[in-house]
Amino acid sequence: MLEASFLDLSDRCPADGEVSVRPAWTVREGGATTTWFEVRLAFADGARVDALAVVSAGCLTVEDVRARPALSLDDLAVLAEWIEGPLAEACGAGPPAASRHARPAARPRGGQERWLVAQEYRAAQQRGADPVLAVMCATGRSRRGAFRLIGRARDAGLLAPRHARR
């Protein structure tokens, strides 16, 4: 049984969940076509989100959302980012050019990478999320790799030291 009162999508990585999109039905009237899609975002811990999305005249809208556990209002916006790529592919538009959760095509190196790690780490701390997980999602690195990057950012003075030195 799930213990959380909200699903909290912002604390999860796309690798944690699986998005499936199925066409539900299509209505053709005149020259216009309207298609409904059933979208499911499922997680290994049993959490899931079911949505009904409609594509009409090149516009995509989400008509209905059901989640277990419930979604917060902030996570409703995050849900759109999770499902936009699979929905675009199902519509034949291909994946969106940029996504907040996607692994960067060309990773920054050196000072830029340490700066990115520090920004992601602090942003996650401010919203009460796991900072290591945020760095993993932003860089595409494993947990161990994220710890190495965080250590390098600390050594560069971009993050506070982990423990007070005596």
C-alpha cells in the first residue's frame, strides 16, 4: 500500500515510470478529425496516473486525469511534461525538441557542469526534493556519478561543505 498522500511527480525521474498511450476513438466530421487517447503513467510502487487526452485541429488538451495517490496542483503541470513526448509520438509528431527531464544531448563539461550541478542541487533543496535525484535527472548520471559531480561542485566552492571542518 502506498504511504504518500500525494504522488509528487517532481521528485521522480522519468526512468521510474512507464508511459503508455493508446488511441481510444476517432471522430471525423467534414475535413476535421478529433482523436482521443488513453494515457497511463505507471510506477513500480503501484502509483499511477490515467488521463484522457484529445487532439483536434493540431491542439492537444487533457480532458480527464485520475491518479492514485492524488496529484497536487503543481504535479498537474509536471504531468504534462511527462506525457507530452509519448503523446506527440502517438500523434505522429515525433518527440518534442526539448524536455525538462530529458538527458542533455551534449553534456556541459568542467566549470559549466559543476555550475549546473550546483543549480539543480540547490533548486531541489528549496522545493524539498531529493537533491541527488535532481542531479541524476539533470545530468543523466548514475547515483554514484551524481555524488562525484556534487563533490566536485563542493570542491569548487559552488556548494557549502558537507560537514563543518574542525
